[in-house]
Amino acid sequence: MPDIRRPHDARRHPLRDSRSDRQATQHIPDTPQTRSPTYRLAFADEDFLTREDLRPVRLQLELLKPELAMDAAGVTSTIVLFGGARIPEPSKAAGARTETLGRLSAYYEEARLFAEKMTRLSMETGGHENVIVTGGGPGVMEAGNRGAQDAGGRSIGLNIVLPHEQAPNLFVTPELCFNFHYFAIRKMHFLMRAAAICVFPGGFGTLDELFEALTLIQTGRMAKVPVLLFGRDFWEGIVNWEALAEAGTISRVDLDLFAYVETADEAIAAIESWAGKGEIRQDIPGREPPVKEERTGD
């Protein structure tokens, strides 16, 4: 793992190093006083750090630790992959819990292929930009990390502690494998370096991540980036975008915040077009030209 600690310089940091203090406490006499929880160093006291009162500190630490590690690893921008954990790889499609999940396994392969091709392009310029980042779990997430590994490159996994057992997939680059308690901080890390967001079929988590990103872009809280939805039939089947525009709950121009793609190559073409023009290319197969409309202040 990259060393995310600042180098010690006695001239700049004349006070005793906190790591040295922690080591020193391992050699103190065993007495009622030293066994008391109040004697523990605050930063080494897990019971203290997990108190409800310390939530603001934990939020800050959870934001800071991955940030320092990615800075140390030289990750300057990412390509985000969201998608369902239950979508199987094609070789296991026959055993999927539903027929639809079996058909959606085609998107596992597209996610893997997309990540492989994007990683190869990234490596041509040093591997610091457009690094693949996923939620670190199975399904589409596994496919993304797997594709990056197939290309011989790095990828990031942002795991989350869940009530049921959840572990990183084996294709995440170990020194870029993180674990979160707070969904909100994890979402921030997904989007802080995002150069593009690719969303594959999925469930509640995928929908949550998609709508969070669209809301931030719509409201100007993050810069516009390509938002690419893989699988027009799937997305139009579960979200009636047109009804939102007709109802006036979104502006029709908001429908231009995302585009549909079906294949890895279409997604790469959209991202490359965006890099040159700052908008999603309109001649991508399956992409309908948007109806321009001034925003009405929703």
C-alpha cells in the first residue's frame, strides 16, 4: 500500500511522534491505573472512537484516509462503474435466479470489456487518469475490476460494510481497496474524481447512485460529466423519464444529462467525444437528439 503518512522531519515537527507514543505504551507496567480505559491514548482507543459523540471525527477520517491513499497512488481521475451485484458472468447465466438476470449477464461482459479498453487507454498516458472505480463487490463491480486487471492496470474498489457478509472481489488492486461504514462518504469518493459515470442494470443501490449523480449535476453541485446508461430497454422499462418531463418535475433539458449505450465501444466513443466537446456525441447508435429547452428554475 502506498505510504500515506507524511515524512517525519524533526525540524518541522519537533513534538514527539504519535506512533512512538503508542509503541511506548506497550511497555508500561501492568497496573490498575494503566488498565483503565481512561488511560488509553485517545487515537488508539477503539471504544472511544466508536462512541456516538465521535461520529463527526469518524466521518472526517473516512473521507481523509482514501483521499490520502489515492493521492499517494497518483490517481487524478476515475471512470465510475455502477451496476448490479447479482448480475452473473455469462458462463453462469444459466444458474441465475431469474431469466432476466441471465439475459443481463451480457452486461457483465460489456462492463469487463469496457474496463479493459479504458484501462489500456489510461495506461498509454501513465495510468493516472481514468482509473476504473467500482463498489468492489460481485456482479458488474467484479466485471469492472476484472477488466482493468485483464489489461494489466489498476482499479479501485470502494466496499461498504453491510449486515450480511460482503468482501472485496479478487480483482480489485489491493492498495486501492477501501472499506466504508458511511454510504454518504463512499458516494463522495465515487464522484470526487469522476471523469465519466457508466451505469449498468442494477437494483436499489444502482438507482440510488445514479439519481444521486444526476441530482448533483442537475443542481450544479458537481461538474457535468458523461453519464452513460448501458441498456436502453432496461432503463426505459424501469424509469419513465418522459413522464417526469411531461409532469414538469424535471425540465426537458434534464433528459440530456445522460445517454444510452449498449456496448463498450459506444461508451468509449461517447467519452472521447465529450473530452473534445464537453457534451455527449449525438450520433451514437441508440442516442436520440435532445429537445432543447431553457431551464425554468425547478
